[in-house]
Amino acid sequence: MQLSIGRRADCVLVATSSRQGAGSSDLTSLRGVGPGLLRRLEKLDILKVEDLLFHLPMRYEDRTRVLPMGSLVPGKRAVIEGEIQLTEVSFRGRRMLLTSIADGTGSVTLRFFHFSRAQQEGLKRGRRLRCYGEIRAGRGGLEIVHPEYRLLKDDDAAQVEETLTPVYPATEGLQQARLRNLTDQALARLASDGVSEWLPAEVLARLKLPSLAEALAYVHRPPPDARLDLLEERRHPSQRRLAFEELLAHHLSLRRLRERMRKDAACPVSGHRHLLEKFTEALPFSLTAAQQRVVADIRADLAREHPMMRLVQGDVGSGKTVVAALAALAVVGSGGQVGIMAPTELLAEQHLKSFCQWLEPLGLNVVLLTGRLPAAARRTALSAIADGTADVVVGTHALFQESVAFANLALVIVDEQHRFGVHQRLALREKGRSGEVFPHQLVMTATPIPRTLAMTAYADLDVSIIDELPPGRTPVTTATIPESRRAELVARVQEACANGQQAYWVCPLIEESEVLEAQAAEEAYAMLEAALEGLRVGLVHGRMKPAERDLVMQAFKRGEVNLLVATTVIEVGVDVPNAALMVIENAERMGLAQLHQLRGRVGRGHAASSCVLIYRSPLSRAARHRLKVMRETNDGFVIAEEDLKLRGAGEVLGTRQTGIMQMRVADLVRDADLLGGIQEAARIIFRQYPAQVTPLVNRWIGQGSRYGRV
Ligand code: ADP
Ligand code: MG
């Protein structure tokens, strides 16, 4: 195969000259494809004949054999064949047509809620019928609701299907039968013309998986003896072959994005040793070795003429904020502005305090910008951001609204990255762009992502890990107790607070309604306030005014409030080292990542801390497992692995909504064992076959700019 390559600004154009003529990739070259169908196919991202081959079945139906009615299992789909015993219209409840058929081994009732007179007349006693549908256990025996069916002629041995029947993702006005017909035609082309193989031979040899053409033919039309179970679980070698290629395509796409961004210009930042030393000397603690290492990584990045793109991973409490402050300081020292984006108002306000406390003594101006800022304060903030008097701007995503214009945004820091998608990160980059100069980026996350997953999901970022907690912390002990023993806990809180400790009481998560959640918190507050004599109890929830909430938080920080009753608003980032006990209600409703984050609020000081998870029975299996994991480990990485198994990659990475990691065959968790080979294959392709990157990416991800610039 010959490749002719033209480079045009942002994209590599690859023209293939294979045995296929130009016209044969055109969908209109297929039988029955007109303008209407073209539009519907386009909705499925099918733009050329080859795209049909990569539009893969979501499941299969076995219509390759007729099953005896005596062997049917409710819940499964099956083809059955028999003679009509009786057809009648029933008026029980609503009008419906009931036809019962039998084959000597058993009988099945077909139930139609919508039917025509002609249909009713066709279903005469004695006629033979073949039908397909989901078998259900009805009141009077097995039944199928609205089966697909066909009347058989006398001794018509109507053929069964020769392969398992694929069921494709469809769209309005585009039925399975049509999709099957089109893939049939595409498969015929595949058989005669082949398909471009973009994987290098050395990679294929190592994989020991079928060729692309074989794999495609198999997954579209599996033979009757195919392992349906493997296919449904997507573990069949043919699917793994495709999954490998798909994962590789995603990886290449992110890597390429990274390479391109690496070539962008940024303002190099270096020096300022004096300023940084002054800062660290003023801190009440010294940096851990891990923090120092990460700061060194960041300084090296900042000194280059290309934008830093670094992810800092560190478990809750590992001290990421101070690392961010050091990065900010270096940039401001060079005359740039820094924007820090936090996922919640509460966290933004807390960062504001830390940064003010650390940076204002050095003469820096730190400004807050959130959606809830009163209009006048907002105007003041906006003008300070625009004229450059604001050195550091702390905020929520409000920071990156259109009305916000920075004088010279040189570093963007995103805290708790998992709450923002790749798109938001890319949008931020654009915000700081001035001409061809881009801001540096620092992304911080407390969600430790398993390494292989991180390398695929964050292939566009460099990763530094703070793998050490500040000294003097004692691990948090975790217990789980049923709701019926809540009273014991009240006594325990009383005792802990009497000993000078502080505690959190986290109220149930009510995802549907912030109002209900606030109500539940108010009730818990009233109960605890009444039960705990001589203690000061505070309340914070999402419906309070920020100023009110702030007063309570401040009082809690100063130790004037003993027990803080809170909703999960305190989940992220809140830092009160003297708090050593945390009670979490209805813990069975929360996910592992959330529980781990919440628990991270204690164990920040020198006292031994504990966390008590209250649960309501009965527990689902998954909930039981989550609670067990929480009891057994404090290790964020172990918890992340478990979370990944329980929830799947899309949710762990928070990318489900953005659709970024939505794949056709591959699954980052199920196919995790393929990821190692993918790094390697990517290296080979980038080095030896760079021209194959674009066609491979386009094949799986499409030409759209799902990762920003393509
Ligand atoms: P996270 O990584 O969860 O964002 P924070 O930055 O909030 O953690 O830090 C948690 C607490 O640890 C804060 O009170 C912070 O001041 C403190 N801290 C950070 N680094 C150190 C250190 N090297 N030694 C002692 N305490 C530290
Ligand atoms: Mg933090």
C-alpha cells in the first residue's frame, strides 16, 4: 500500500491508494442507499463503507436453531415453531389477541396488544408458525409478547439463520434488517477487497489474535457454534483484537494531542529561588520528600518554552495545596497570573484562605471569583483580573466564563480533576491563550487512578505522584455499625468532644434533592443538639448562604464548635486537623471514592482518628463489599482499584457524561490486560509508522474533534 501524505496546519492528510477505487468507499455505491438513508447513517457516524464494518453489534440473537417448547427458559430469546391450537380475542383488562401454539413438547401463548383484522384471520387453528421473541413466564404458562413471526406453508422447511443474528446500535428510521443488509454488503466488499491493516506486523505477531479482516467478519456474523457467552461478555478473541485496536486508537489520539500541545509556546518561568525560599521558610512545617520531588518536576516544566501539562496525584491529605501555591508563586514572580479552579464554592473559599495566608505576606494579591459573588464584588474582581492587579485568582468554574478576561493568565491549576472532564481542561487552556502562547497547566487529583488506566485516560498529561503523607499522621480506624446502634455513637461523640477532640457528623446523601438533603441535615442537627449536653454543635449544608456557612466553618476551625453536622458538601478538601472522629450516616448509599474523600477529613492531626460508617439494612452485595473495603484499607490506590471494578472506568474518571471514554468494543477495566501492549504498540507506530496514526484514529474515533483539536 502506498501512502501519500500532505501536512496542513493542524492535520495530517492521508490518501490511501489501495485496491479499492475511490467510488467503492462511497456509501451510495451500496444497493439501496439514497439521500434519506445517508442522513440516518450519518447520525451513527457511518460516513463510508468501511465505517459499517466498525459499527459493531451490541448483542446477538441465536436464530440458528428452532428450540423445542419443552426446553424453553423464561428470560431467554428463542426461535420456536408449532401448530396453532387456538386464536381468540380476549377482553380481560384490555383488548388483546391470544394465539396458542404447540409442538408436541409443550405450548406457548403469543400475546398481541396491537393487531389487525387480517393478522387475526391469518392466525387460524391448524396453521404452522415460526416465531422469535423473549420467552416469559405468564400466568397460564410460557408466552411471548409481540413475537416476530412468520406463517409457514405446508411442509415449508423455512431456513433458519446460518449465523448468529447481530443486533446493532440503531437510530430512528433505521431498522435492524436494513443495517444487517448494509453490513452484508460491506462484508462482501471486505471479502473481496480486504481492509487496511494499520497495526504493524511485529505488533500483530505478538498479540496472537486474529487478523482484522477475520475479526470483523466473525463479530458481524458469528457461526452457529460460536461461544455466545464469550461474545456477550466481549471476551472473544475477535472482539479482543478489535478492542486492542480501539484502545490503541484512543491512546494514540491523546498522545498526539499531547505531542501537539507540547509544541505550543508558553512563557518560560524560572528563577525566583529567593521568593520560594522565603515562602517555605515561613511555613509551619517542612515539605515532605514527595512534595519536594513534585515541586522540582513542576519547576522543571515551567522553565521550558512549552506549556507544562502535569497531573499531580496525591491521596487525600498528602498536601497538594502547598505544592500548588509554590507553582503559583513561581509564575507570579515572573509577572504572570494564576487561575485556580476548584469544584465547589466551599473548597474555593478554603483555597482562598490558604493562599491569602501564604501569599499575601509576600505582597501578592489573591482574588476570589465564584458564581455566588455579589454583583459589586464580582465587578471589582473582574476588573482586577482584567488589569492584572489580581495575581492569583481562586474560583469555581465561574472563572472560565466568557465575561472573565485575564490580563496575562500564565498558569491554570485545576484541583480535584476527576470532577472536570477533559473538555473543560481544554477549554481552560483556550482561556489563557494569547495568540500562539498557551498557559501552563497543573491538574491535581486525590483520586488515585490505577497506573495503566491513568496512562490511557490521561495520556496527554505527565504524571507526578505525592506518595507520602506528612509525618505524624496515624491511620484512621474504620468501623461499620447498623443504624439501630446510633445511640451508642451519640455517647461516643460526647466522650470524644469532652476530651477536647472535634468531630464530623455527615448526613445522608440525597442525590435527588438538595432541599431534602438540607432538611435531613437540619433534623440530625436538632437531634444531636438536644442529645449532646454542653457541646457546641454546628451545621453546614448546601442550601445555606456562603457567609453563614463560612461563620460556622470558621468557628469549627477555631475549635469553638465541637461537632460539625454536615452534608457531603464537606467531602472535598476541608481541612481541620483537630477533628479526629467522623460519623457517616447511610454510608451504604455512597460510593467508595466519596467515602474515602469524606474519611480523608479526619486523620489530619496527631491524634488517632476514627471513622464510623452507619448503614441501613438490608445491604446490597455491592454495598456490603464497599463497607468491607473501607474497613480494611486506608490506601487510596487499593480503594480506587476496587472502585474501578465496581463502577467501571467511565464513572471513576468522571467521563461518562462527556462521552470521552465511550468505546465500541473495548472496556478499560475488562481489557486492562491489553493496556500494557498498547503503550508498546503506540511507541512502535509513532516511531516507525507515523503516517498510520491518523487513519487508525479516524477509523475508531471519527474525524470529529472529540479531544479538542484533532
Ligand atoms: P490535599 O492533598 O488533600 O489537598 P492539603 O493540601 O489540604 O491536602 O493538606 C492537608 C493538610 O496537611 C493541611 O493542613 C496542610 O497544611 C498540611 N500539610 C501539607 N504539607 C505538609 C507537610 N509537609 N507537613 C505537615 N503538614 C502538611
Ligand atoms: Mg486538596
